[in-house]
Amino acid sequence: MSGGPDPGDGMTLGVEEELFVVDVGTRQLVDAAPLLAAVGGGRDGYPSYADEFRTSMIESRTSPCPSLGQLRHELCTLRLGLVRAAESAGQGIVAAASVPLAEWRTEPINPHPRFQRVVDVYARMALEHVVCGMHVHVGIADRDVAIQVMNRVRPWLPVLLALSASSPFWMGERTGYASYRSVVFARWPVSGIPGSFSSFDEYVRVMELLVGTEAAADKRQVFDDVRPGIPHPTLEFRIADSCTRVDEAIVVAGLCRALVQVCLAELADDVPSPEIRPELLRAARWRASRFGLADRLVGPASGDLRPAATVVDQLLAYVRSGLEQAGDWEEVTTLVAEMLRTGSSAQRQQRVFADGADLSGVVDHLVRETANLQGGSGWAQGA
């Protein structure tokens, strides 16, 4: 991803999607290497595909896009390439943070030395890590500015998690959580909503200290929900589960960029940064992971519990100027209204299960939703 220009000049955004490959007969995870080779994985540049921590995962990476329209086109093109190659091999692609029937004890880990280093450092915690997320990069060339924006976006991160929640099942069981992926990540010593920093130099010093303690295997193994892009000159939002529908990915990406736009405007106007207790941020994150959009969330400004739709509306009101500046207001609000009507991916999976399907049926549902590229823009599968 490349750094973006000043607000109003077409700030770029890009997305990395982590995706599972499953056998459509057994609904179990399978080795993604043949599929990755078939779609030309491993090449440099964007858009492209890459391998991931588990051999059953593939990461797709868009280019730095100036608009949600281009981002949608690249996301759909990347998914379509994988879906077509998978179908020819009797496989399916799952865009979700967890696959209900996945079993960590039998899923191989990528033998790349970097990934093996993670296993050496984190032991069983790494071995149990079978989850996928979506990362949104918003271009900010100035690293100190990126830190100041990072400080300001933190109260809204749980709302992004609730919108993206897609992991209600784990290792063949119902978890009671909308995003169990976020629970898995919360166990890592360098994860969650970060503290505030005065400068990029301070951030780097703290990261170096963490690496020195071996709480982080290296600077790339800092799994905070938002961080300065490494090595890209971006702000990287890492809070989201992998989004099952492309429309959901578009909403999260559009909101991330709008958050950056609004925070940059606040910085320019010397608006004080909100003081939020870290305990409240942790509680808000937990609440979003537990219930997603199905219950109440913590209001970022008030700290009290409010209906999820109300808190989502508060986020939209806060970022309205950023969405309008990018020309995204109508599309994002329309898609958010649809998400609130149909529920998050987690809610839809739970409905499929409640309607009598077993977990194999939930996997089938995820494969179908991932492959359905008919979204808000009319970008149809096979187009």
C-alpha cells in the first residue's frame, strides 16, 4: 500500500482479506498451495495473493485504491479468481473469521521460517490460531500524523468489530460470541486496542521494548487493532473479522477512511483528543465481540449501553463529513441499513443453524455467500 495525499485529494485505501479454502464434500480445511499456484499467488505488487500462517489460508491484497468503486472491483475480481479456481478443484472459499468445523490440532502451519518463529515464541497460543481477519490500510504519509489519528479512532474500533463479526462457531461448537476471533486474539500479549502515543518515535521505542521482552516475535507481530502500517506509510485497521459479503468489506473500509478524514480535520482545527479510559475501551471491545449487532454496544462518547443500531448511527453521524468528502455517504449508509436489516455474518450463520442446519450446512452457507458477488454496486459474479 502506498501513502495517500491530504484529505480531499483522494486518500487511498486498500484491503487485505484472509480467506479459508475448504473441501466442498467434507467441509474441512484443505491445503491452499495448489489453488494459490493456480491463481498466480506470490507475485509482487497489487492486486495479488499470498500464503498465510495456516496452509489452508490465502491472503488477497488490493492495490491502494482512490475510491470505493475501484476497491469493490478489485475485491470482487480477487474473490472471483479464487472462487473459479476452487470450484474446478471441488473446493470452496470461505470469507469468515472462522470455519465451524476447523480443528487446530490437524491443521498444518506454513513452514516459512517467519511463521515457525511465531510458533517457537508463542507455543500453544499460536498452534490454536485458526482465524482470518480483514485489514484496511488508509494512506497517511506522515508517520507522526498517523499516530495522532490512531489515538483518536480508538473509541470507534468496537463498532467496526460489531459490523464485521463473522465467527460465532469455533472447533465444532457454538461459542456464544459474534466474533470469537477477537477472543482468540485477545490472548496474545501484543493485541487489542492500543494505548495512546505522543509520536511515531515513541511508538517505535515501545515496539522495540516489546520485541526485547519477546512478547512480540518482531515488529510485524504486534497485533493491535489499529497500528501504523508496516512497512507501508498507512494507518492499518486490524480490528475486523473477515467479511463474508463484499458489501460488508466495503462498509468497513469506507468507515475506516472516513474516520481518518474526520480525525485529520479535528487535528487541523486543534480539536482536543478524547480521553477514554483503557478499561472502558476493553469493555466496549468485549461487548462487540460477544454480541456484535444483536444487542447493546458501549456508546463511545457516553460510556453507557445503547442499542447497537443507535451506536452505529452515532458512528455514521461522526464520520458523515468524511464520507461526504469522499462521495461515499449514500453508498455506505445504504449498505449499513441493509446490514442492520439482515444482520451481521455471525447473525446469519446463527439463523442458518437455528433453522435446523448442522455445521456442515453453515459451511455451505458461507461458501455460497462468499461466492455471491452481486452487491450494492450491481457487480455480479462472472462479470
